[in-house]
Amino acid sequence: MENIYLIGLMGVGKTTIGKQLAKALQRPFYDSDKVIEDCMGVDIPTIFSYEGEEGFRVREQAAIEQLSAIPGIVMATGGGAVIKPENREVLKSNGFVVYLHCSIDKILYRTRHDTQRPLLRTDNPRQRLQDLLAQRDPLYMECADFKIDSGALPGKTVVKTILQQYQAALERHESIAS
């Protein structure tokens, strides 16, 4: 329960909110995609082009296992991290999992100039996001302890609400353990 993990589609604010949470809690912040890029020495689109999505998912699983073993962190996962059951299990088993979500319109607005999203390199990004959400929403819900709309609220409010929910979950966990 010590770690906080942020899940959700690309563009929902996992990295932005994660950095703010980590700062508020005075904890280290990790972005699993950034860790993969740093380890490989290339960006995510390059990994996708050489290894495909499946190759990337293998690397992502290794990064999530490695990072989740570090106590007291805040971690933003990639949008598709929940695809692998092993990742969902790791996240659920040793952390507080927050599902950030927002409207497709908001995601399209936030990602409109971003060239680093290989899954949005399509003629119809809206349809692609709708398809991804239909596929992944049940998986996000399966491992989430808490869900919040990061598109309808100011970032500071999202962070404050997550901190309140996290504290309440810690208190419940401690009362069960004692």
C-alpha cells in the first residue's frame, strides 16, 4: 500500500499528476515509459517500430516489476500497462492504484501536437482512442482502488483528492492489520 500507481489512457495526465503527487508526498517519481526510454537509449516510437507493440509490452512488464519493488514511490504507467495480467497483479498487490480518466475530446486536445504516441499515428485518432478505452476500461477498473476525472478538475484538486483517498485507504489498511 506504500506505493501509488497511476493508470489510464495516454493523455489523461498521469505524468503531470504523478509529479505533483510525488512532490506533495516528498517521494520519488517514476514514469515507466521514461524509464524504458532511458534504459534503451531510444524513444517509445522507435521501440514500437523495431519491436512492435508486443516487444514494447515485454519491456514495459520488466520495468513495472523493477519499479514496483522500490518502496515509497509514485509511478505513472503507460496507458497500455494494464493489458498484461501480470502488470495488473503487480500493481494491485503492492500499491494504491489510481485510475485517471477524462473525455476523448480532452485527450485529443492534450495530445494534438504530440508525435511520441505511436498508437495515435492513425487516420482517425478519435476512433482509436474510443477503441482503446473500450478495450482497457474494464482492465483499469479491475485494478483501480480509486477513479477520478482528471479532465474536469484542476490538477491541484485532483492531487488533493487522490491524497485524501490514499490516506483513507492507508487508515483502513492499518485498522484491518491491527
